[in-house]
Amino acid sequence: MAGEQSSGTFVRVAGESDALRAKSRATIVAVAEEDSVATPSLRSAWLERQHIGGPYRRARVTLAFPADNIGANLPTLAATVAGNLYDLGETTGLRLLDVRVPASWRQLFPMPLHGVAGTRRLTGVASGPMIGTIIKPNVGLTAQETAQLVRRLCEAGVDFIKDDEISANPLHAPIQERVRAVMAEVRAYRERSGKNVMIAFNITDEVDAMRRHADLVEREGGSCVMASVNWCGFSGIETLRRATPLVLHAHRNGYGMMSREPALGMSFGAYQTLWRLAGVDHMHVHGLAGKFAQTDDEVIASARACAAPLAPGLADAVLPAFSSGQWAGTAPVTFDAVQSDDLLFMSGGGMLGHPGGVAAGVASVRQAWDAARSGTQLREYAKHAPELAAALDFFGGRT
């Protein structure tokens, strides 16, 4: 692993000197061996050709790579820590658990332009969680229908509204029409109420188009854009970060194919490090007791990773965005687990599907968070909060 991803080859080659290796080689910092297993995690044709069988040894390995091998180059960092290693025939499973960088090297990359504090400032939410929702239905609404829904959501009292990841520039609601229609409603609401609702427009596309879309959002008075980072790539997100002063909301759809197999891919700790180096402000972490496959422990660890500095002494936290199956009932467990309300708590069906309507759905989530922060049980708090009581009765049987 160390040799393949630094200066090693399977035979000595011309120009490979002791001095060169001393300067550029990776270092094996630690090997903590775990129990061996009789069955390989994944097939390896190389081992089969060599007639090598079990037992298969497992270990947690810590490697250190010289920063000079990489330079201020995020794609090359990713290629180093998560590249050909996965294809090595000697391995039958490999998972990247974490990536740690020195402070001096981290500062070669953009810090979050807004992060937690900037998002609070732009939404006017000085304390407590930022409460958000998602445009539903995901696709099918015209630009004007989307704008009408946004108006209802603004009036209902949300702080944040985002597009779905599969709705970027559809024919039935082209992004230029949608941005203009939606922002007209957001500006009108701001004039009526004095409150600015942050809209995360999905501008996922090729790089030049994303820059054009971000420019349009900025001209229309918007404050945030969203991108499906796995599909835009590191270079695309880095370019977008340089091109726009807007909040960058990083949607991680597709992450599951990198993470769900325990013996393959990467954990969120490593994943979020790489994307934070690209300059994003928000990172999705899924939600507790949600609809996706991640355990609650993984969601909690993901949120804490977003809040931790990438290197000691730095203030580069990003805002963890909770979503997927969230509703009033998941607010207390989220607060108890994370012990912080520096987060974005998004609820789609849990707000828009409330039996009392959208405004009641928003109120129920806010009431649940008030209960959690005050240490009051939801059912007790709901005695004086009818929207929360209705949510508990309606959604409680669906969890």
C-alpha cells in the first residue's frame, strides 16, 4: 500500500536511488492487526492465479504520505489515499477510514466561505437549529408551481428550502425560469416580513453551466447553491467555489455505494475531509432513525466530524445537514446525540405531509426542538402544542 501509492514499484528501476526513496516514500506509521477470517471479503483474480488462499489477515493500517508528493492538488490527494489501492490484487478488501492533514497544508485550500456562522447570518437564525425543507414533489412542478410552493413554505416559517438532487434543469422547469420565479417570491416575502429564507438551488451540471447558474442566483438576490458533489467531481466543485461567493451546499447522493460495504470504499470521516478541502459550506449527514441504511452511530459521528477542525487550531467547521425521514419525533434524539444545535434540520414529508398543513408541519418541528432544548418530553410539551401533538399522532405510527 505504501509503495504503490508513493515511490515503490515491484522491481527496482533506473533512477530509483536511496536518496529519492528517503524523500518521497510513504511511511508505515502503525499496523494494528485484527482477527483473521477464513473467507475473503472480495474476490481477487491475482490471488487465484497465485494459488493463495486463507486465512485472510486483517489490520488497521496508518500510512503517512509526504505532502510534497501531492502539492495543493485535491484530485491527486484523492488519487493517493483512495486510488489504485482498491485494485491491488494482494488485498481482498480495503476501506479508507480517515484522512488527516497538517494545518499548514490545509490552509493551501479554501476555508468554508460561510460555514455555520455565515449561514446563521444569512438566514437570520442567531440560535437554535436552522429548520429547512425540500421541494416536494421532487420533479414535475413547473417553475411557477415551484415558486408558489416556495411562497407557502416561506409563509409557513422555514429558514431554508432546497431543491431535490434529481431536479436541476428539467424541461418542465428550466433553471433560469425557476430561479427567477422563486427569487421573486423570496424577495417579496423578505420585503413583507424582514426575513431572508435561504434557497439552495440545485445547479448540478458541467462546470461552465454551474458558473452561469450560480451567477444567475447571485443576480437574483439568492444566497445558496447546491451541487451533487460526487458527480461534479473535486475539480468542478473547486472551480465553482472560486467562481461564486454563494453558500455551497454539498449533496452527497451516491455516497452509499462508497460506504455501505464495510470492507470496501471509505468512511464519512475521510469523505468529508476531501470535500471540505474543496471549499463547501454544508455537508449532508443523513438523519437519525431515518429512511437510509446508515446506523444512527454513523450519522452522529458524521455530524461531529463536520463540526471538528480538519487540523488543530483552525476554524473551518461546516454545517451538518440532517435529512431523510426527519420529522418532529426525531428532533430530540438528534439534539441528545449531537449535543449541539449548530445544524440544519430538514424535513420533507414530515412537514409537507402534516395533517394540519405545511405551517402546522413547520410549527411541529420547531416545537419539538424547543422541547428538546428545554429537556421536556415530547408528549408533555405537546399538551400545550397542538401542532406537535398532531404530528406525534399522525407520524408516530409510521416510524
